[in-house]
Amino acid sequence: MKVLTLDFNNISKQLENAKRKNSSRVILTSKQHQINTNLISNNAIHTVTKLVKAGYKAYIVGGCVRDLLLGLKPKDFDVCTNATPEQIIKVFSNANANIIGRRFKIVHIKFSHEIIEVTTFRRDSKKTSGYERKKSSTGMLLVDNAYGNNIQDDAMRRDFTINALYYDVINNEIIDLHHGLYDLMNKKINMIGDATTRYQEDPVRIIRACRFAAKLNFSIEQKTLAAIEPCLPLLKDISHARMFEEVVKLFLSGHGQDSLKIAISINLIPYIFPPLEELYKNSVYQNFLANALHNSDVRVKENKPNLTSFFFAIMLWGAFLTQLQKNQNLLEGDISNHQKQIEPIIKNIILRQNKATLLSEETINKITNIWFTQINLIKIANNIDSIENFYKHKNFRANYDFLVLRTKLEPLMNHIVKIFEPYDAKSLLLTQDKYDKKRKRLDKRLNDRMLVLVKRSLKLHGINLNSKKGSEILKRAEDWRKHLGLDDA
Ligand code: ATP
Ligand code: MG
């Protein structure tokens, strides 16, 4: 549930004036921004404070500030500074700090449960020679390690105005240099600088625009939107591994259904799912995908995992089905007889998908597995022994869920769902039972070890195990085991 901590009523005049006068800076005091400091990572505060103490400038920056202002819990915290990566490493010489990245050098500072990403201020180095900045023929930034001196330089290199807000930890102030607060108030995703140039520099910003619009329920500002379509083909030049990560983040972060709507409206789909060709324009197919993504969104809310293999298997199901339907006999009789003909069909779809997002061998195997099982379900449903075997399989529930989703596209599969429906609950009980037994075994092992430690500690303290005190302590430890029911596990 979103809680808007920032009261725009109090500052709307200030933001509108600043926008009208094109003033370059808006500062919000702690009284105005009312950020819930409990939501700020102590590690991020520690990182900034340590850099400032070492004589550098440092701020918390980016999406985390945006989320804090909207009352959302930030996913991760980023810090920026005028210290170079090498200088950052020196400041954190006692901590676990490493320089990573080639295109952009970044320092990762590892804390026990969190990584704080620290970047050196960037600058637009067009006019500054002697800095490392390489572009491809299409304008894509290949290397961009031109360092800036201050947040003015740095803000220019960030993507959207709402992502260029700086939190000054020492003075407890928000600094806004590109009217990000104004856009936050008006719920707009607005590119800093010329949108076309910025997409050319990094086409992934198209996917990011789509993701933030979905996540925040914002609209994409007119110029930022208009520049997308001509830049879409540039996505083909992005590393397929990076594309995989971005596509997964776009759809599996809890707002997949909204992401789909926006991705369709900006014609992004054929660039991220090439095998879908024209299929994604079909309203029945869109409903099928929307329903599947709605399910994944609910799973995210319930803290349940969403497997990437399941996600790609669903997204591309239509491409597979279309190929099978072109050759009706593949769907008739015993599917195992057609394995040799079906395998190349799957291979071809995966090959085309890999031209956008790189799928691992493991993911490909799982997709293949899901698809083969799905086309076998009618045969399984016709034989009670096969059903009995099938529902005990660890993948039964995933396959059943997939089947239920299919009914949006293939209503005839409803009667197959009916056959498997009672087994869904049975399978759930079975999984629960297996899980309970496993947990008991683990608890028992842990407690056996504890008993050994109790005995060892008694010896260490010179208490005889057979003495009154010793046997009392041992009895208590054993009673505790009985109380946990470990002896009958
Ligand atoms: P999320 O909620 O997904 O973490 P985020 O805005 O924090 O969203 P990150 O990928 O964590 O996104 O990046 C942190 C910040 O770095 C962004 O807010 C933005 O200022 C900057 N940034 C990230 N990627 C880009 C990019 N491709 N181009 C320009 N700036 C970027
Ligand atoms: Mg972030």
C-alpha cells in the first residue's frame, strides 16, 4: 500500500514557480520532505558519512530517493560522490569494497545483508577532452567514465528527472536540479535532456521508462514518449544478457500486467519477444498474457517465487502453439512419436528469442520440459494410472498452473483442468507433508548436535554427566527434544 509522505499541497507553488522560471535548483528541508528516515538504509548513511568525513562530497541518489518521497520501500540504495573509484576503495580499505563494471566503473561496498553501490559523479564530456568516453556509430555510449565535480554534472547523466534527486544526509535536505519533484507531483516520466540522444546513448532507457511508468503508475511525458518508436531498433545492439535482466525486471517485479499494457502501447513487444511477431496484437492473446502476468504480480505480493523459465514459457506459448497448429498431426495420437519433429520447432523459437534475451541452458531445458508436458496432458488425463503418477511429480503444480492459464487461450482445455483439479489439492498436501518431514529431519540433526554440545560443555565445566547436576541438565535437554517431538521423527 502506497503512503505518500511528501505533501505536494504545501510545495506545489514552489515547484510550479521553479518550473516556470526554469530555476536550476529546488531544495526541500526535512520539514518539507518528511522522509521516513526509518526506511533509509543505515549502511547507505554510514557510506555517505564516511566519505564526507574523508573530505569528499557524497549523497544518496536515484530511485531510492524517489521511492522514499513516495513512501515506498526502496529496493536498493545508491550513493554518489566526487571521490574516484580508487579513492573510494581507499576510504573503505577495511571494508569489503570492489570496483566492478567496464562501461561504468562502480564500487560495490558489501555489508552483511546489503550491497551499497557507490558511483563517482559523471559528467557530459562532449566538450571536455582527455576523458574516457566512446560512442558507437548509432550514438550508443560504450565507455563513459568522464568524472564530474559536482551533482550538477552528475544529474545531467541520469536518465529521468525523478531519478535525479539527491538526498544530502548531513543537512537532511533533498536537492532537485531537473524539476524531478515537479514531475513526481504530476506523475510523469520525463527524460533529462534530448530524449532521442539519451535513448541513442543507452536504448535500455526505453525499457526503464516502461518499467517506471508501470511501477509508479505514471505516464510518459510527450517528448520522452515520442522519441521511443524511432529508437526501438537500437535495442538490437544491447547485450542479450543485459536485455534478459531488464525484461525479467520489467515483468517480474510485481507490476507485470501494467508493464505489458505499456510495452504493447509503445510497440516494444517484438523487440523483446521476437517469436511473437504479430501474435501479440491479437486481443485474445493479450488477455491470455495479461491474466498470466496478473498471477505473477499476485505471487510477488505474496512473496512467492516466479520462475523465469515459467515466465518465458508462458510469453512464448502462442508462438509454439501456432507452429504446432500448422501441422495438426503433431497434436494427434501419441506425442512421443512426434518428438523428433517438435524438437526443432522449439529450438527455432528459442533461437529467435535468444536474439533479444539470452536464455541459459537450464532455462531452455525447463521451457522445453514445460511445453512437452503441456502437449502431453490430454493423454495423461485419459489414464488414471498416469494421473496418479503425474500428481506426485515435483513439477505437477507448475504444470497445473500453466494449464489453467492456457484456458484463456484454449477454452477447450477447461475440461482437462476439471480432471486434474482434485489432484491440485492432493499435490499441495503431499508437498506440505514432504516439507514437514524434511524440516523435522533438519531440526533433529540440529538438536542432536546441540545435545553433543551440552555434554561437551558439562565436561568442560568439570560437571560429571552422572552427577545429580549433570543428569538434571541432560534431562532438561532431552525433555526439550521430546517437547519438540524430535525423538519420533
Ligand atoms: P529500482 O527501483 O529498479 O532500483 P532505480 O531508479 O533505483 O530503480 P537503478 O537501476 O537502481 O534504478 O539505478 C539507480 C540510478 O542510477 C537511477 O535512479 C538513475 O539515476 C541511474 N541510472 C540507472 N540506469 C541508468 C541508465 N541506463 N541511464 C542513466 N541513468 C541511469
Ligand atoms: Mg535502485
